[in-house]
Amino acid sequence: SDFAMMAGLTLGSVAAGTPMQGFAPSHQDNMNGEYPLSKTPGGKASHIKRFADYPGGVESFEVYSPPMTTLYSQVWWSPLPPVDLPADIVRRYNGTAMALVGWEVDQVRRTSEGVEKSVPMSASYNHHWDSWLIGAEARVRKVSLSGPDDPAAADLAGRRSGCGAELPWDQPQYVVEGPEWSVRGHPTHAALTSGNGGEFRKTLHGFAPGYALVVDSPAQLQITPMNIDTWNRESMDLSGPVPPPFVAGGGGGA
């Protein structure tokens, strides 16, 4: 089956300390509904549950990863090639910094009728994912490592989250290179490391007002998912309105 990760990145109303020209606050709902949050004992329940309610407003855009193809029982743990951000976003933020206040993630597929649908965790379980937001002054290089003793292995493993320092040594990796800071003094790239697995749809990935990830001239997004294909094609129907429960078996198929 072919499916892809879809990331929705949410931008604050202030970029590099000044209002972005043409900023239009969004009123759309969250990608995955309202996020349940527990109040900290003795604290104030002040965090935003809907990005549209963020002080000063936000706007957002969506990015699709390249497709992943798996069979029942297979594990996908391979970096996906970087994808370009929408052209209007790249153009607007070229030469300035973007303040990222949150992001949302889904995994989706297209039916034979061309309809986009979310892929339930019972069919493809996401163990974890890593991603990088890459600016114009950084670059992405594809590398192949010989194994854990490769001179570059320790540095690359230290950039990953999810399964600790382990890497799929038989898979090519993508390394973000270049200066840490742009000529304007802003980060040239940022890791979106809160890539929690099966609960990622209902986990708030965002910052309290006044805080953000900042990237100068954002241009690309690179994502590395680890997914386990648990879709028993013979016994699990994904066409219904409710995700099917997991059914173990030998159902193969693509």
C-alpha cells in the first residue's frame, strides 16, 4: 500500500520580530481536532488548544512527504527525500525568518477513487518519526554509512530521536549541513524532534505564546518515519467510517 505523511506547519504572526507583510490569520480548525491537555497542579490552564486561538493569530501550510510502500508485516524505517515547501511560503520568507509555533501530522492514502483518507494506526502503526525544517543557507546531503564504526556514524546518530542512537545502517541517510546561523543571525535549520508515535494525532506539538522555532528562509522539509504495516488485507476493511480493530493473520497484498 502507498501512503504518505502529511505535516501541517503553523506560523506565528511575528517573524523575526516584525509583522510579516500579507499575513492573514487563519480561522480553520486543527488538523486533528482539539488537543486534550491536563492542567498542571497549581498552575494555570492557559495553553492554547486550537491554533486558531493563538494570540495575534496564525497561518498554516501543508507539506506531503514522498510515498511509502509496504506489505503486511513489513517495517518502513528509511529516510524520505526532502520536499520543497509551497512556493508562496518560500518566496514570502526568503531573506527573513519564519517563527514556527506548532505543527500537526497525519498519515494518509488515496483510494482508487482518488479520495484522500487518514490511515488508522491499526493498519500502519507509526513507532516514531524525525523531521528537519531546512533553510536556504543549509543543504541536505545524502550519505551511506558502512555501519556503526563509520566515522560519521556517531554524529548522525546524535541527530536522531525515536530509537535512541540506532540507525538503519543499510539505508541511505540525509545529513543537514551548512552554517548554524544565517547572515541575519537566525538558525538555518531546525529539528522537529517531538516525533512521538501512535499518539501523534492527538498530541499538541506547539509552544506557549512568545516561544517558537525560528528558521531563516525556510525551503524544505525532510522526514524519517518508522512505520509497521499491520493491515491484514483479508480481514481489515479500511473503507468504513470507523477504523477497524487490528486482526492478526497472514493477509498479504500491497
